[in-house]
Amino acid sequence: MNTLSYGLLSLLNRNSRTGYELMQHIQPFWQAKHSQIYPLLAQLEQKGHVQFVHVPQSDKPDKKVYSLTELGREALRQWILKPTDEPVTRDELMLKVYCIGLVDRDQARKVIEDREVFYRQRLLKFEKSYEQLQQNCEKRLDELGLQDPQFSHYVLLHKALARVKGDLAWCDWVKAKL
Amino acid sequence: MNTLSYGLLSLLNRNSRTGYELMQHIQPFWQAKHSQIYPLLAQLEQKGHVQFVHVPQSDKPDKKVYSLTELGREALRQWILKPTDEPVTRDELMLKVYCIGLVDRDQARKVIEDREVFYRQRLLKFEKSYEQLQQNCEKRLDELGLQDPQFSHYVLLHKALARVKGDLAWCDWVKAKL
DNA sequence: ATGATCATGTAATAAGTTACATGATTGT
DNA sequence: ACAATCATGTAACTTATTACATGATCAT
């Protein structure tokens, strides 16, 4: 059982989903392609951590809707208590910045500006999610309790938003220096 | 040529280093073990991007000090101009938080507090680097120019520091909610 | 004595990406 | 026409981790 497998169980604890949907929704926390997810789901099913129902569709291709079993839920609880792996970040930009003196001001500026565009798109996406969360939630977000199904989504969005804003501020700060 | 290979060249552009040192110094930007780095250095040497001198040592094991060739420096310049890959972050904690409602308050608190310890250690390490940078740099850090060899180090430390501080603030904020 | 740091390397495995494969619907 | 989205899966390949291997100093 690797981390991604537990990640899939973690998402399924909230909603029953297809492999395709899992692939889309796990992206902010863990980048993975469908080719990695489908085999893992088959493994999890064999272990009895998840089960699926085959749902035929006429307009779109048929799908398999996976759901978490009680065994899977217990595995999740055990996993949470185990020591958490250190976060891994691999950012090509940081490696480029380390030798940015090799190119001239304009070229250096462009490297940063391209990343800024990427961060701004992310910010928009996260802000959209934030609005959606507020809409389908009658309570005030900051009053949500631990047991509330929306709670952790809110907590994660808060982190993601703070981080992108920080990253954008850095882009701005460093551009002024170039 | 993968990103890590360019990363090694990027470090070597600043200082000539051994594989062991490269392994240590690339960690903040790109997590890689020595078993990945040594074979890549051999490849880079065959391509003529780096060269090395064998340095015998009496107390410690002998070492190979690698340095960047002009061919390697030119490869770096080309790489900087190519589109930059999106950053990849894989954080088990985020996946755990997504299903944190499965455990009780105290257990949830501990998950966050463990990560807080990790972030605080990082903060200390970065702050130490910051002091070191200030010591062997007669100019004021914020007046450093693009060509200054210390410039990008300062720019990267600034980002790393801001990020850890943000992450710690999030831990604090979320703990108050649990 | 036991583990940590320095220093290099290879072998085996696991994890992740890209490419191949199919096929309908919807929008430009 | 052409690309995008939905939906699943496998095969080939690259990348990254863990384990194996050696061996000297230094601190606890």
C-alpha cells in the first residue's frame, strides 16, 4: 500500500467516485495520471478496501463507481496514526533561478513571468472552489467543526490559497529586482 | 537530459563540487539520493558537460571534484529558455487532512503537531543559511544585482523562508480549529 | 561498541510518465 | 474537420527509492 492508494481511499471516504473522477480530484494534493490510478483501484478492490458497481451509460462510456468498504475505512484510520512522510517538492524553476545569472535581464524576467501566469490560473481555480464551498454550505466556513464533511476541504483550500498568494508575491518581489 | 541533470549543472555553475556535496545541496530544490546522482554525473561526464579531478584523501575516502565545462554552461543557457515544467508537490499530510474526521480531536492534533515540528526544523535551517549569506556578503542583501553570485541564493532563501512561515501559520490556524 | 559523517558505486524494486488503444458526444 | 471531455485499460519507458557493498575517521 503506497501513499497514492491511501489517497484514493481518502477521497472515497467523502464520495463514491469513478477512477476518472478520482484522477481529477486528487490532482491538487497528489499528481497522478489515470494509468497509475486504474491498476491501483483494481488492487484495492482485490484487497477488499473498495468495491464498485458497473454503471452503463448510453451517451458516455460505461463507468465503474467505486466506494469505500468498512475494511478500507479502518485501513485509513490506521494510516492516519502512522508517521507522515515529509512533503516532496520538485520545482524546475528553483533550479533555473539558481543559475539565472547566465541569461540577461529580459530572458530572466520571462522565466518568472511565465510562472506567474501559471500561479494566477491556479489562484483563479482555487478561488472558484472557495466560492462553490461557500454556496453549498449554510454555516459560516470558519465555524465548521471537525466532523463536518466540508471542514477539511475548507482547511485545505485555505492552505492552497495562502500558498499561491505567497508564491505570486515572491514573483512580484523578484521581478522588481531583475 | 532530465531536470535533475540540469539541476546538477546549475549547482556546478556556482561551485565545483563532489557528487556527495551535490546530493546534499540540491535537496532544498530537488529531492534526490546519491544512487541517482552518481550515474547521472557519469553520463554528464561522457557527454562533456562536466569534468572531474580525482582528489585522494588520507583521512576520508578519495573524492571526485566535478566542474562545469563550457559545453555544459551553454546547455544550461539553452535549458533556461525552454518552457519550465510545472512544480510537483506530493504531501501525504494533505491526503490525511482530507479524511481527518475519521479520527478524534487529539489524534488529529498530533498529526498537525508532528508536521509543525518538521516545519520548525526547516525554518531554523533556512534562518541559519540566511545568516551565513549575510556574513560572507559585504553588500546589503536587498541591493544584490542579477550578476552577483549570491543573488539567486538570496532570492531562493527568501522564497523558502516565506513558504515555511506560511506553512507554520497554517498549522497554527488549523490547530485552533481542532 | 554504536552510530554519524564522508565518499563512491551498483542492483533490485517501486513509482510515475508517455504512448498505445478504443469510441461516443459536444462544442468550435 | 478538429479538439475536448468522458471513460477505461495496458505496455513501454523513465525516474526515484531502498537495499547491498566497502571502509576510514570522529564523537558519544
